[in-house]
Amino acid sequence: MVTGAARVLRAAVLPLALIGLTALAGVVLGRVYAGGLLTWLVVGAAAGSVLVSVAARRLPSWLVAPVSVAAMAGWTLWSLRLAATRADVPGGLLEVTADAARNGIPRLLTAMIPVEPTPDTVLVPVVAAWLAGLAGAEVALRTGRVLLGYLPAAGLYAAALYVVGPNAEPAVGSTVAFVAVAAVGLANPARAAVSGGDPTADLTPRVRAAVRLRLAASAALGVALVVGSVALLGPVVAGQVDGRPVDPRRYVEPPQVQTLDENPLIRISGWALHPEQKLLDVSTERPDAPPGSDPAADTARSVRIRLAVLGDYDGVTWRVGATYRNAGRILPAATAARDSTVRTVRQRISVAELTGRLLPAVATPREVSGARVAYDPASGTLIRPEGLAPGLRYTVTSAEERPDLNLLATANVPAGGEVARVLRVADGVPDPMRRLAAQLAEENGAPFARASAIEQFLAEHYRVVADAPSGHAYPNLGFFLFGPRNGGGQEGTSEQFAAAFAVLGRLSGLPTRVVVGFRTSGQGPVLAGDAYAWPEVLFDGLGWVSFDPLPRPNDEPRPVEEDFRPTPEDPPPSEAPAPTAEPSASPEPVTAADVPPGREGFSTPILVAAGSGGLLLVVGAFLLTLLAMRRSLTRSRLVRGDPGQRIAGAWREVTDALGLAGRPVGDDLAATEVAGHARQALTDTRAGSDGADGPAVDELAALLNRVGFAPGVATADQAVRAAEVATAYVATLRSARPWWRRLLWSVHPAPLRRARRSPR
């Protein structure tokens, strides 16, 4: 009886070693997963695959694989169901399994660390562990080739190390355990018992002893060869390997977004024109509200729901500039600012007519359920890679930071490489904008005083209008800040207010960014009219602090000239010091010979000055009229009418710009030919030599062709995109002209004549 039990124990050593080697790959991979679910699922797959091979050892070898694959399917489906239940993934088992099979590998390599065990992140490790255990067991147990049977488990272990890469500490303990378990399996003298007992049992004792001696010597020689190879080749191989492992995530493209999601700031003007459009339904809770506070009053106050954070600006467009990683329900926790308090906000959000991929949430999200998300920790922006759809419901829990406002007056702002991104000012800043920033900074030394001065200046001198065209490039901001009030200048949406604040702030040495979101009570519907943009400034110890440069309701803006007057280099004549010496002789008054006695006439200088002034007034009025008409024409083309008319209007803006630049195009050219002509115009003027605007003009030509050949199919988003492309192209082409041509550009009557000749 003892002999039989000992034989069973010796026979179990090799299967247990195979299970241990395969399971150790799950231990290594589980270091980048949240919780221990993935490790236990891989251990179960390793044990199941080897035990099925042991139980089916008397069956023909060709029959073992189908039996094991059937068992693998059952274990995999149970694992996916368990992971979906724990991660609260919506959908049936068939739908979840199909999605995991399609996207398992890319989502595993783009998932945010720690990776949440969801169906798509556990499918590949579980299946790989089962197949490695099956292959290793069949080779090692059925044929007795143990070293060859170790190869699948070793390959799986190496793959786990590669996937983890530099995202966890070196797996020294697991590697030592792997070598030890492998050595135990090799040293087992009865590893062939599982496949049919001792092959030397029928031999004579003398022959049997000789065979066993040869087997022991062969095993010892094999172990010595392995150890010697490791000792000799190990240092050489280690010397060829970089000290930091390669991260395979750099070879996989993370989830991408479209232009409207990369720059949602351009959507503000479109939403402002349709303020009653319902975008979301929101319900807000504050679980950690102070004791004794009124829950109804606490939840009913104004809540800012953030859609995107834009920190990159190239002088033309504000962008999110995010790198999104697939994330589970629990998002990485960021370190809160030292002098701020954190309050928990939980919102249940239902999507109505909001489109795109950006997922609204109160800053900063910490847990999301009900929707698969990707997350950018640097900006705190969420996206749903599949895109938003009406009826989508999700719950997001956020850690809302509230800085200590009493410390703002003395707070400093950070500097250096860590904040270079939000301090960068692109080339091409208009001189008046630089002078305005310098004037506001000179009068206010402390960072918070500078930020408050910019906020107050914008709120007191500019007007919010819903139908202002979109645009936040340098020319757009220059016209918003200094353009004539009766010609469309000094007015805009929150897009221009937030963008102007951020640029002026950076020119003043403040790290700034622009946030797009919604201002709501936190309960009930969120309308398009609730959308707006606001700037934020980064302060040491306080984090990002929001500012609101919009004017207060019913406040009449003051002219910009009252507070912003560039200092002249020479003082005007009226300010010159009066002479201290008396003249030697007083000139006698001279009376004109033709003036009758008793009547005083005007001197010639006065008459010339009056005539010149009147002429200048007439010319100025004429130029302002032309400027206003040109602005009205541009606005009617880009904002008014259905999407098809607005796309056609954007195209006419481009062709008019080519005419003003001395590169007119004929009516007989196709849209694609005109687009090539437009690209060449940029290249010749050195304004677009980098090719940045070429694809955009081609995109506008494609939209025009779509409108021409399929009327009525254009969407409002396409019209907004067309207006953005036309505005950017015209601004780029105009900026390459000499200064006097740029002044003439805005009042040239040629576009008005062409508009009168062409049908509207």
C-alpha cells in the first residue's frame, strides 16, 4: 500500500510542475491587473488543462485535444461571465464574448494600468494558459520529453514578462520559483509513471539497475548542461538587453478621436445657435456633504460638467492633445493639490442628442460604470471609443477639488519643463495683443492679480453674442479684442472669451488651459445653451483654478480705448513744456485784405485742416461701411442657412481669398483643381510650406462636391468644420501679405461685387 501511494505521489510531481510553471505566468501578468481575479483564472486554466490530459491519458492522442478544447470553452465562458459580472459590463454573454474575441489583444495592450479584469482583458491570458498547459502536458506526459514539454509554459512566461514591460517591478521571485519548479520536474525519477508505469519493470534486476543508472546520468548531464549554458550565456544575453524593458504599448495605437472631439471649442458657436437642444439628462448626488447641510440646496447649486480639457495651442487651434488608454471602472487616482479639499460627486447621466466620443463628467472622474471608457490622466478627459448614442446611461463618481480661495492672493505659479506645455506661446502673436498683456501684467504683479485683471478687462469691455462666428486663431482673437465694435469686433461667444484669456495669461507668464463643458444646476436636462468654455490657471499648492471672463448680465461694455491706449514714443505737442523766456517782440495781428471791416474770417490753415478732416471722416466712414459689409457677408455665408448653403459659403470665402491674394481661379475649374491651386498659393507665399492647410482644403472640396452631387445630406457638424477650414485658410493666406495689403484685404470691395453677381 505504501509503495502504491509513493508511486502515485511520484507520478503527480510532473503534472504539478507543469501546472505551477503555467500558473506562474498568470502571477507575473497579474501584477499589472487590479485585484487577483486574473491570476486565479489563469491558475484554473493551467490546472484544468493539465488535469484533463492526465485523466485522458488512456485515450488516443488525437482524441485528447477535442476533449480539452471543449473543457477550455466551458472554463473560458465561465471566466468571461464572472469578469463581466464583477466589472458590471452590460450585455448578454454571447455579445460580451464576441466583443472580447474581436478586441481582446488591442484592448489588453492599450488598457490603463492597473488593468481591470474585464472580459476583453482576461480572454487572451486564459485561453493562452489553457493551450500552453495542454501542449506541455501532452508532450511531457505522453512522450516523456520533459524539457520539450516545458517550452509552452516558458513561452507563456516570457510573453507575460513582455506584456508587463516596465510597468511593474522586476519579477525576480517569480523567475526563481519558475526555475525551481522546473528543476523539481526534471529531477523526478518516476515522471513516466503517468504515461504507463515503469518501462524497466519487466527487465532483470541487473539490467534494470544499469538502465536506471544511465537514465540518472543522462538527467544529471542534462541539468548540468542547462545550468552551464545559463551561467555562460546569461551574462552575454543580459549585456545585450537594455536596463529598462520595452513597453509593447508603444507599438499599439491607442483609441483615437475625431476633429470635433480633439477641438470641441469650435462646437460652442453651433450650440449657441440652438440653445434649446437637449444634450443630456443629469442627476447629481454629494455623498460626503457636511453634516447638517441641506441636501437639496447642496445638489441644486451650479455644477460644471467637463467635456474636454484643451492644453495645446499652436496659434490656430486649441487641442486636447490626449493619449487615451482603455480603462476599467476604477480610474487612476491623482494626487490632490496640497491646499485644496476634495468632495465626492456622483452623477447619473443619460445621453440625449450629444454626439462624438467625449464623455461628460465632473472633474476629476474616479469611477465610471455603465459604459466602456478610455481615459487620459494628464487632462482628466474621458471618451467612449464606440461613440455616444442616444439612451446611453452611465454613472460617474468624481473627486471634485476646491482650492482654498483665501490663499490665492499670495499663491505663486509653477514654472519649468513640467508646465512648459501650458506656458507655450506659438509664434505669430499680434503686437497689440502683446502690448495689452504687458500693460495688464505691469499694473498687477502677483499671479492672481494678473489673472483677475485679465478676467475683469474681458468682462468689462466685450459683449457675448450667440451668433458670433467660431474661430480662435490669432487673427480671430485679434479681431475680437481690437476690431471695430460696429463691424463685428469686441463681441463673441465664450469660445473667444476663454481663448483670449488663456493666450493673454500665457503672455503674462501664467500657465493656462481652456475647458469646454456645461454649466448646469446638476439636476434635470442639460441644453445646448448650457455649453460654454472657461479658462483655468495653475497655482502652486492649489491646482487648477477656474476663472469666468464673461460679462455680467445687463452690463454695458465700455470701449476698449478707455483702458487700453498704447503709449506713444514721443509726447504729443500739447504735453510739451511751455517756454520760460518771453518773446522779444509781440507780432502784430494781420488782417486779411479781402475781409471787409467788422467781419472776422477763417485763416487758411484752419480751412485746410477742416477740409482735410472732413475728407478723412468721409473716407473713414466709407471704409468702415465696407468693413461692416464684408463682415456681414462672411457671417451670412458661414453661419446662416442650411448646412449645404454654409459649406458653399465657406468655399466662396476661399475663392475670394485667392482673388484678393492675386491668385484668382476661373469658374470652369473643378473643386479639386481649385484645392490644388489653393495649396500652391500657400506654398508660393511660404505661408503653408509645411503642408498643414493642404489636406484641410481638400476636405472642404470634398464637402462641396458632396453638397453638389447629393443635396440635403450635409450635416451641421460638417458645416461647422467647413467654416473652420475656410477661416483658418483665409487667415493663413492673409498673414503672408505685406502689412498694407492686410489692411486693404478687410475692406476690398471685390468679394461684395462677386457676391452680387453670384446667386445666393
